[in-house]
Amino acid sequence: MHQPLLLTVEDIRRQFDAGTFSRGEDYARRDKVLDIGLDGDTMTGAVTGSGGKVYLQVIEISSGRRGIRIDGSCTCPVMENCKHVVAVLLASLGQAEAASESAPGAAVPPEAPGLPFA
């Protein structure tokens, strides 16, 4: 049986340089993420960029010997594993945490919020 992956903020932080992570975190905090979709191990997103243009992301999440692996593509000029990918990933964790807080008996520990991937 395929075990769902649990993605955490630290998994995301390890996959990106500090500047990219910080800019993506800022975008997520400022609600620049317009849409998030999840289909198995693939996440999709739409993020408003700094010039007001909407960029689309496709993010593959997998597990390997070295832990979680994130491969994100984006329609922005950077094209891969950019701040827009970080923003979608972080926003998805916020949605998972909000959903778990509203579900009776379910909780995501505040020190390790995560999102399962089937």
C-alpha cells in the first residue's frame, strides 16, 4: 500500500536557498497564492507575481533515501523551484492546518504542520 507523505515547513526549507524560501514565505503571507490543487503526489498552483502577472506551478513531491524531494516548475522566468513554488507549498500547509483545526478530533502539531500526500 502506498503510504502518504507528510510535508513539513522544514522539508520545504531544506529544498530551497534562504532567499528563495524567504521571498516565497512573504508571498504566502501576503495571500499571493490564488489557487492550490492536489492530485496524488502532484500539486498545482497559481500565484500573483510582483508585476501582477499570474504564474502557474506544477510541483512533484516524492520520498527517497534522503527524505522528501520537491521538483517544482513554474511559468515565471526562473522556471523551476522558485519563490512561487515555495509560496504554494507553504500556503498548502496553512490550508491543511486550518482544515485540521476545524475537523473534530484532528490536530496538526503547531511545531510541525504538515500536509499528507498520497
